[in-house]
Amino acid sequence: MTDILRAAVGIFATLAPFGLIPAFLAASRDAREENARAGRTLPLAGITALVVLLVAVLLADPFLDFLDVSAENFQAAAAVIMLPLAARLLWSGHSLGLSDVATSRPWLLPLAIPGLAGPASLGAVVAYSGRYGEADAAIAVAIAIMAASALLYAAGFLQRALGERAIGVLGRLSGALIVAIAVELAVDGVRSV
């Protein structure tokens, strides 16, 4: 159970929901009521990201075997994959630019992909799948997506209660957490080799 929780926290961090709050609110600004916004946009984004990440869990081992890359070596690579998201969060507090959400289907692009199911979360899912096994990684993905979706559902309330600055600070803290997870994955991957 501890492995599932560790993986869920790592995946949740790479989903970077605090960094997605401004983009989520911008994408769902057309609706009249906050609950209607979350009611339409969020389930589609969450389900899409869940499916993409679960497919990554299922294809991780065959894909790494095909490439002849060990799970330990991929852990080090996953750390490198996480760094651009971490850097963006550390500098701006946001994982997506607000201009990125001006699409006809914002729940798909950019909220689900690459917002929730982006390179960092895909790298984390593949790394944790190799480390803890497919079943534990799949459960961790489900927990992380549910937690991120709950946080995004409360985005309007959080922004009113905390303010945009506090949301930006939480986004920056998410970036610092991603850096810590990336370093741990890299060190563990190198030590295992």
C-alpha cells in the first residue's frame, strides 16, 4: 500500500493541478455558473487523461522491452523529462499559458493532453510501472487523477479563497516537488544500474 501511495503522490505532482488552475478556469469561462463549467470540462479532461495514462501503464513494459531499455535506466530518463515542467512551474507558477486554452475543445487540448497527461506525468507513470508493477501503477494513476480532478473542481473556490498569488505560489511549490521527485528517480535509477 505504501508503494501505491508513493506512486500516487509522484504522479499527482507531475499532473501539476495547481499549475493548471488558471488554464482550467480560462477554458471554462464561457459557462454562466462555476459548477456548470467544472461539470462539462473537467470530466472529459479527467477521463481522457486517465485513459492515456492507463494505456501508458499497460504499454510501458512492452515499449521499454522493444527499445531494449531497462526500467532503471528509464527512471533516470523520466527525471530529465520532468525538468521542463518543473522549471516552468518554478518560474511562472503555471503549467500552461492562458493563450494555450483558446481551442475549440479545451478539455482535450490542452487540459487533458498535455495538461494532465503530459510528458512529465507519462514519464512518471512509466517509471513507477517499472518500479512497482502495472497493477500498483494503475491504482496510483486512478488515485492521482481523482485527486487532481477534485482539486480542479474546486478551482474557482480556491482562486477566490486564496487569490491568484497564492495559487501561483502553490504552482511553484509543485515545481519544487517535481524537482525532488525527479532527483529521487534519477538517483535511484543510477544506483540500480
